[in-house]
Amino acid sequence: MDSPIIRDVARWTNSFFKSIGIKPLHPPPPPPVVLAKSIISGLNLSPVAKNFVRCAGLSGTLAICLGVYGAHVLKDNNQEELRRLFQMAQTYHLLHSVALLALPLVSRPILTGSLFLSGLAFFCGPMYFHAIRNDPRFRLVTPYGGLLLIAGWLSIIIF
């Protein structure tokens, strides 16, 4: 708080101390500003947790890039069902990419992260492939990917 009264009292006190031969104390210099290389390196996370956070960043980037790709490629030349399928894959992909960021907070991050990553691969991957190539042959593994995603969410609760 800087007011005229405080400044006057401080000035009077300094001049009084100088008149009796006491030098005023100077405040210590502020601590140096340390810029962290990244947010991840500033946290006290285990190497496994850092890797899952990096996977979350990569997965989120991929989800956004695929969303942009789908918005431009699947405009008018595809059926409505394929666009809906692509949108659903992209939504689940982005949602679980954000969920990967919370892995350092769970009790068993390796288990939960492995379930989420494999669930993303087996759930969203075949849906992307079907929507882009109009080829449903890999859609048989989609339910297993969904079960892996559900198991990932349950592993947060149970373990």
C-alpha cells in the first residue's frame, strides 16, 4: 500500500536515521526469475506420468488435425452417416485426450493410461478409417475399444 502518509513517514524516518549516523537498510533484491522450459518439467511427476501427459498432447493434436481434415474432406462428397461417424470418433478422441492429462492424479496411471490409449486406438481408429475410406472391415474391433475406454474410466474408480 503506497500512500502519501506512508511515504512521508518513511522519508522522515530515513532522514532521522541518517542524522544520527545509521544507514537505512535497503530491501533485498528480488529473487531471480526462473523460466521453466515447459510446464511438464516444472511439475514433480514421475517419468511415466510425464510420458502420458506428452501422449495427451500428441493425441489432442492428432484429434484437432483429424477434425480439420474431416471438415474439409468430408464436406459434400460423403454420406451423412459417414460424417456423423467421423464426428463421433473425433469427439471421443478429443475427450479422452483431455482425460489423459489427468493421469498423474490417478492411483494407477500406467493401467488407466494404457486402457485409454488402447481404447482410443481400437475405438476411434476404425471409425476414422470407415468414415474416410468408406470401408467398414475394421469396425468389428470398435466395441472392444469402447470396452477398453469404459475399463479405463472404471480403473479410476476401482483402483
